[in-house]
Amino acid sequence: MRFLTALVAILGFIGVPPAYAQQYPAKPVRLIVPFVAGGSADVLSRVLAQRLTQQYGQQMMVENRPGSGGHVGAEAAARATPDGYTIVFGTIGIHAAYAIYSKLNYDPARDLQPVAMYADVPNILIVHPSVPAKNVKEFIALAKSNPGRLNFGTAGSGSSTHMAGEWFKLVTGVNLTHVPYKGSAQAMQDLLGGQIELMFENLPTAIAQVRAGKVRALGMTSRERSPSMPEVPTVAESGVPGFEATAWFTIAAPAKVPAEIIRKLNTDMNAFLKAPEMQQRWVDMGVVPMGGSPADAEKFFVTEREKWNKVIKAAAIRGD
């Protein structure tokens, strides 16, 4: 009888989620964005933070911690107390292209776990109006006749804006000079000012500048044209067959955050991404919402690591 009583108690304990998961969040949550304010990561993080703040009745605070292509902020998140109150906005550079760094102080694959995929975003090849090229073919010809003289700005080494540019260099044979910044916002300022000639920028932060005529759009890096700017052809249809290099974003947490909290955050993120009132906003921003389970995200990371590691090796890219 004592054995049966103990067994029932154990089963009952297993079936009841811990109190911290039921109460979560009971205080403000810190969302680390590993880039400067104003870029796509920052903009998208604030959209999510606003929604979850309203839902939870607790502030989700966005904290910008730029540096090393996002790894300064990602490492801070990985080393935070694993209680669900520190999460991080993840990118290609953090979860897939980190092999460009030989001396990271943490292991993104081991020390971070995905909550959910957030969004897929086309990059767009944009140039300063002073650049004479009007399309991708003309740009390639211009770059080949001026090797190393055209500078492309990025959100940092290993970022999607960097990797798209390196892949473009690899498949077209052009020589562009990489200029890394601590975020896309800083690079965009220099592009608008004419200090650099081009970017492979995330569409959400480039779309307003293109529409205002402050930069010229040459091509989308996605497989198909973006519904947000259907008039802009893809790089692939403009003379670079098979070229595709979109950016994607995710939310991640320290590796030891309890599964119950990860499941709650995942459920709430998926509901947010699928909310009817958000669908037109995604189109206006040039964003394709993703979602799915943490396991789906982990499988996606593995595939993307394989893809970008090949580019890193072929182009001999180093971030340090």
C-alpha cells in the first residue's frame, strides 16, 4: 500500500508543471538584440516585445548588445541564468555561420537552444545613386572592371548581409571589399552618405529607402520576387542562376532553460506569427513569418550550418 501511495504521488508530481512554468513570466523578460538599434533585428524584436508585453502584463525589455557579428550579445544570453528571463534574437551569424570565428568563448550549438523560428527575410542588393549600374548585369560588369574598389557594408562578419555578399562574390567572380559594422543601421547611414557603394541589406530596413529613392534596388536575393516589392527582379533571374541567400531570424534561450518555459514561449510566438491582424503587416515589412517547434528550428540550423560552412570554406572567410 505504501508503495502504491508513493507511486501515485510520483505520477501526480510528474503530471503537474512546476510552479515557475505556470507563473511565467512573473517579472520583466530581457530580450537581447545583438546589434545596434535601427536594423531589421532591432525592428522585428520590438514588434515581438510589444505583443508579448501586452499579453503577459510584464515588460519584455529589448537590450541592444552589438559586437562580433552578434556574438557579444549571444554569449551574454548563453551565460545568463537559465530561468527564461533572458532570451536572445538569433540570426544566421549566431546559429549557422559562426565557423568564421576561430576563438569564440562559447559554443552557440551547445549553449543556446531555439524557442522558435521567427521570420525569413529576403536581402536586397542596393547601391548608392552615384553607382552607374541600373541592374545586376551592369553591376557585375562594373565590379569586374573595378576590382576591390566597390565597398559593401554589412551588419558584421558572419551576418546574413555579409554571407549574401560573400556568396555573390564567389559565384560571380567579382572582387568587392567588405566593410563590417556593428549593425545594419550604421552601414545604411554610410550608404546613404556615399561612404560605401552597396549593401545586401535585409528588406525590412531597406524598403523605405528604396521607395524614397535614396538608394537604387538592383535585385532580390530570394528564390522568388518579394510580394512587398514585386517590381524588383531576383538576382537569379538577372543573370546569376540558382543564387539564393535569404536572412532568417529566431528567438533562442540559454541551453538549460526548462522545457515548460520553452514550450510556453514557443506556443505564444506561433500564435503571434499566425495572428490575422499581423499578416498584412508582415507583407508591408517584407517579412515571411515562420514559426514551428524548437525541434523544427534545430533541424533548420543544421541544414543552414552545412550550407554556409561550404561557402565559408570555399571563400576562406574569417571574422577574426
